[in-house]
Amino acid sequence: MKAGGWSIVEFMIAVALGLLVTLLASGLFFASGSNYRNHSETMWLIDGGRYALQIMAQSIRQSAGVNWDGDDAPFELNAETSAAIEGRDAASIGKASDGISVPLVAVANGSDVLALRFSGSGGGANGDGSSLNCAGFGVAAPADANARGWSIFYVAADAAGDAELRCKYRGAAGWGADAIVRGVDSFQVLYGLDTDTPVDGLPNTYLNATAVRGLDDALALVGATPDELARDFNRKTHWKRVCSVKLALLLHGDSNSRADTVRTRFDLFGAAYSETHGEDQGVLVVEGNFPPSQRYRARKVFSMTVALRNRSG
């Protein structure tokens, strides 16, 4: 009886087919793992982006409020009180510096700074808990306009060098700042100005902080002393004409989790704005400009327009 078995040719074909099946299975496994990581990081981006917008929107609306709880006329109604909203383009700030008075070199594609002032409520160090800053701490009713609370949003690098959106505030022990969301590629702000006379509470144009400051630089101020000039500036500043704010935030995941190699461009305020405002750093982010180690991460733009409840002045 003849012994059965595989010839060397049959054996080599079987091995080749086995290796091919293993290779295909491995490819499917790695693709599935990559898709899972990308989906997981995208969900994290959605949670973080929505949370950041929610915190900023709440602070913007709060800055426009008028505190009627005191016996005296509210500070917000005094024309000589400083504006409740202000910003800087392509800048960062320090954690311990006073407000936004000391700008630092920008990070994350020229991300902006948004500063908001508001009156707290109640007495004591933290008030009655009904008025909170961006970090969630209570703010008491101020003794004067300069003692109002702060909620400042800016981008800085964390200990690992990754950019994060921070909330800066002034507490009883001094200035502090906490991270809101990490993985920031760009944070941009536009301000809706009511340019009508008399004002009607509706924005006629949206400008970045540099353009608003340019309008203020052209003001003809009247006063014989620095204090008089400052009071006249507060009466005339265009920051008090801000009646809405556009926010845009581009976030990225922790690793290259995408399977595609498409190099996307992100227009944070739309392509039309990017093309006509090339000087506004950070409103256009091109993925191909990132180093290969960051180029194919999960990315998502979050945007919102927030209308102030009353005019900021």
C-alpha cells in the first residue's frame, strides 16, 4: 500500500496560504484596534469640548448681569466702571500675574485670551454660593468695582508640554488657575459689537481683540489727569459695546489613532473668515503643518455664539 502525504510543493502552498490568512487577520485586528482608539479619543474630545464651551458660556452670560442685591446703585450701571469683558489676540498670561495685564508669548497656534468681570453675591470670603467663577468657587458681592470677580480663559502648556485651556481667577489668597481641558490646538474669540446709535443690543460686526483695541486707540479722550483719562476711557471704550461672543476651540487626541492619511484644514470661524482675515493667527489650522507624531490624531472643532443677557456696559 502506498503511503499518503503532502508533496513539498503542496506543503509550501499550504504554508503560504496560512501566512496570508494570518497577515490578513492581523491587519484586521490592528485596524479594529486603531478604529477603537480613534472612536474612544473622539468621544473624549466631544465631552471635553462641550464642557469647556459650557463653562465659558456661563461665565460670559454672568459677566453681562447687573447685581441689584445691594442698597446702592449697581457698579455695572456706572459709566465710569471698567468694561466687564476684554480680550487679547495671540497671547498667553501667567497664573499669578494681575488679570491680563502681563501678556506672554502665545501657545497653540496663537490662541487668544478672554477675560470676564462680574459682581458676586452675598458676604464673607466666598459669598452665598449663588455666584461662581470659572473654577466653581463662590464670589462675594464686591465692595467696589475693582473688587469684582474674574473668570479668565487662556491657553498654556502643561508639565508635559501639551497645550491646555485654563481658567484663571482671583481668590482670597491671590490669583490661581486650573485646567479645563487639555489637547488644545487653537482657542479663538470674536466679539460682536453693537455699533448703532442708540445701541439696540444686536451685533453689527464681529471683530477680534486686536481690532477692538484699535478702535479704542483711536478714541479722543478728555481729562487733565491719568485718573480722568481712565474714567473717560471707561465711558467710551468699545468693549462696552460687545453684546455677543463667538468662541471656537480645536482639540486633539493623545496619539495618532486615525487610519487615514488625509491632511485636513480646520477653519475655526469658517473658510470665508479665514480667507479674508489671514492676519488673525490661529483661525486656520492646517494638519499638514504638524509634525508626523501629531498629524493623524483625532481632532474636532467646537464653536458657539453666546449672546449677553444685557449690554456689557
